[in-house]
Amino acid sequence: MTHTDGGVRLSPWSAEDFELLLAANTPAMTAHIGGPETPEELRGRHRRYTALSEEPAAAGRMYRITLLPDAVPVGSIGFWPRTWDGETVYETGWSVLPGFQGRGAATAAATALIAEVRAARPADGPRFLHAYPSVGHAASNAVCRKAGFSLRGERRFEYPPGNPLRSNDWRLDLTATR
């Protein structure tokens, strides 16, 4: 499924999207998540992202963010299940390339993703969508606020595994209507 909202289009991650991972794998882009990955780690991430497109959407999905009307790929966003505080929830995360930041693309993508998750979620599926941006990542925290998430407070978080972060726990109730 492709979803369009607020000047962006979300398209399921495909084999052709590896270049977006390469472009985002810079010290500046990964400063809040443990730094750049090795080429092997990037290939593994790309395989996982592509494999999600072959699963039912309720199992999670990664998307390419395309800026409209010019159809320029500008980043990625996705969701996946995880256990948090003893319950199954969905987690989300995103990345927008530096040349396209500050234009509302991440917020529009998050809003579009919320619609995707609500459509994919089974009736007995996870009720909440969480995002865990670093406490110091003002832009990602602003995206959460603008997209309708509620701040639950600061939490310890590991990303990647073994890299402790001070993160904010933002939560959105997928069963609520705006």
C-alpha cells in the first residue's frame, strides 16, 4: 500500500532503496543513535527492511518517504512490534536526509505512518505506537508532539543494542480518534 499525506508519499521499502540507507549513514545523521554502521550492518538492515515488505503489514513495515510533487526520495520511516513494559506495542522510527529537514517531511510521514499502522493493526493488535527519540534530539521530539503522540517521560533505552541512550517515551493510542 502507498499512502500520501501532507506532501509526502510512503511506499514499502524495496531493493532499490539501499541508497537511502547509505546517504543517511553519516556521523551527523546517526549522532543520536550510536553512530554510522559498517557496510555489513547496512546490508543486513536493508535485508530486514526489504523482508518486512514481504510480510503481512501487521508484522511491521519500513517505508521510503518521497517528497511530492517532485517524487524525490528523502528518507525512511517504519514500525515494528516490540515488548515494552510487559506488553506488545508498535515502535516507530524515521530518518530524513539533511537537505530536506525542516520542511515538515518527517511530521507528514509520521502522520501518514499512523494511518498505515491503524489500517494494518488487527482488532486484537497492539493498542499503542511508541517513539523513543533521544532526549537531546529536538527535531524528532517535535515530530512526535506535532504528530499527536503524548510524552510519557524520560526512559533509558538501548539503540543499537549495547548503546545506552536517554530517550523520551512518546506514545500514541491507535484506537483513539482525533
